[in-house]
Amino acid sequence: MTGFSAPLSAERAIATVESAARAGGADQVEATLLARAGEYTRFAGDRVHQPQDITEVLVRVRAVVDGHAGTVSTSRLDRVPDAVRSAAALARDLARVAGRPGTARVGDPAPATDPDLWHEDTAAFDAAARVGLAGRAMRAAGAAGGSAAGMIGRAATRIAVATSTGISRHAVATEATGSLTVATGTGSSQWTDLHRSSGALRTGAAIDTAIARALASRGRVEPAPGTYTVVLGPQATAELLGFLGVLGFSGDLAAAGVGVCATRAGQAVASPLVTVADDAHHPYGLPIPFDVEGTPKTRVPLLTGGVVGDPVTDLATATHPTGHAHTAREAAPAPVPANVVMDPGQATEAELISGVERGVYVERFWYTRLVDRQASTITGVSRDACFRITDGAIAEPLAGARFTQSIFDFLATVDGVGDVLQAQPIMNVWNGAVSAPAVRGHGFRFGVA
């Protein structure tokens, strides 16, 4: 065992939320504690320039009176009783102003199985180990005539939820993160991955691949506008799948009759090779067994053999929620997919490329934005190690190019799926990740719309 741990003890975390849930002053009370200790080694050029240790603790109290909820958060444990009183007072005020019952509620206890999410290799992934990897990346990039920059980190997360209805849940999990950008003149390559286990990151191989791709991507040429057969690397695939929530795989959109689950449930919108689920018990990504309302997470089939499945839900959007309640400083509370995983295939990336006569390889996308939810259209720019594919082999490097593309139209053309998963974070989603393989598909449109 190492000395690395999440903030607070399990006993104190549970006692804090249980005490808050018992405090009264409302018909129902829910208390959620989120705590995280993160250590990050940031490096660039030839040195570690910013070691970081970040500790965060947040307690959120949600009180319900006559079906109306008031929510108050605090980062101070000694102010949790005040948060309970404030949330209850807010709920009473909302109920009085409304003049009629609302629909807010807290959850009821349910059987659940909690996986072991603590990995000793991540707990042992200390500053010395991280600096060693950073040094290897910087030295290797320098020897190749380039430079390396990035971040390698470990974190420990704790969540505890208790309700006045009898829910009492706790989990603790490790998290290993790596990101690396290698630049060699006009060439560049980028890698990002995360996992509960540091050993699953394959950081050494990622360093070697990033340097080789950065060297190969020097002297880029502009691709001509048009539609292409493409092989998307895992990071590019994950970027597309990260939009599934806003395309309709969330309970609030489905309830409003908006998005793919409301309009195309049970229909094929993607290739039979495309199976994607939100799976809190999958080893990849950042699984957590229950949500901030204490509801056990169930595996939600989003796309099964290309066929539209179900949305993720919370207490506000379903009688029997799937355990995907989420709250963030940047967004209103809503159910969101949090551990999205696409099933891998049988092919290596090289085999996917070998099946392309004329096409493009894309390492990743950036600056992606939703354009048209109904058509599942997004726009963005290809980035870093992108190449023309000629006669089944990587050819000249290509500059980044604007694309505007329907996600489902592209996924419907997928005829090859890679055998290796790689995870990317979902921005503004607590413990959110998309794990995806490389894919091959057709008709991908580059050029200004």
C-alpha cells in the first residue's frame, strides 16, 4: 500500500452525508460529497515546469419540499449544516411560490454491486515515476530534432451519497492521465489517454508513436476540398462519440421529443459494426458505479449494431433512472452519458489503412461544435498527424482542414473497426470519458460548408 489517498476517510465522508441527510427541515434530503486529490507533472522543452497538487472537496445538499427542490453547495465541511438549512429554506420558498406540488424527489435504496476501482499501480505512480516518463519524452523528442510538452498525472476520487430515504453509498477510485504533444518543425503529433490503472496507458509506446508521427508529418500540404474515405484514429473517433449525448441520448432531450432517441428509436443509424454503450462497469475510461443522486448506474445501450437504443436518465427524467444524474458549474443539471465505450473490432490500424486505395488518416479533431442536432451535423478541424493514404499506405502529410459532417451519416459507412481502445475526457462532465477504437468509413467531407 502507498500513502496516496483521496481526501477525507471513507468513514468521515459517509458520516458527513448521512448527518446532512438526517438533518430534517424538508420532506426529503439528499447529500452528495465529491472529493478529489490530483497530482500532475507538467513539462515542456527540457524541464518539468509546473508540478501541481490539487485537492478539492464539495458537498451538495438537495432538499425537497412538496416536490420542489432547493440545492446548495459548499466546499467547507463545517458549513454543511448551514447548507442543509439553506437548501431546505429555498425548497420551502419555491413550494410556497409555486402553490402546487412539483415533481422533484430523491431516490430510494436499490441493490447494487460496486466494483473495485482502486489500482495500486496508479497509487504508486508518484512524482519520480511521472518525471521519469516526462524526461524520457523530452530527451527522445530532442534527439529527433523536436520538442515535447504535456502532462502526466494521478488522482484519487471519492464520492459519497446519502438520502433521508435510506440511500448510503460510497466509492473511491484512482485515475491515471497522460497527454503529450511532440513538435518537429512543421510536424506534430498528439496523444491523450486516461484509465483507472496507470499501466493501461501504455505511455512508453505512446511516446515512440508520437515522435515517429511528428517526424512523418513535416512538410504538410493542403488537402483538396471533397469527400474522402478516412481512417480515424481513436482520438478522432472519440471526438465524434462525445456528441452522442447532445444528439439525443439523454433523458431530458428524449422527454422533450428532441434528438435521435425521440425520433429514430429502434432504427439503424450506423453500421452494424458500431456498438456503443454507456457502461459504468467497463474497465476502460473512468467508471463510477452510481451517480450524484445515489442511483446505481446501469449499462445503457446507445447504439447496438448501429441501431438506436436508449437515453441515459436521472430522477427528473425517468421513473426508473439509469443513474446518470450530473451537475456542473458550467451547465444546468441534466442526465449525461459519462463512461461511453465503443466495442473494439479485429483490425489493427495498419490493416484499416491497408484497405484504403485513396483516402485520409486523421489523428484527432479539435474546435468541434454542434451545427444541426436533427441532422447530427458537427463542424471542426483535423489536427496534428494527418496523412494522405495512397494504395493502402500512409503517404504525404496533410495540413489541418475544416470539416462539416453528419456523425450518423459517417458512422453508417463504417466498414472497419480497430482492436485497441483509447480514452478521452468528456469536457465538463465529472469523471466523464469516451473510450473508442480507430474506425474506417467513407464520404467524410473536408472543406468549408
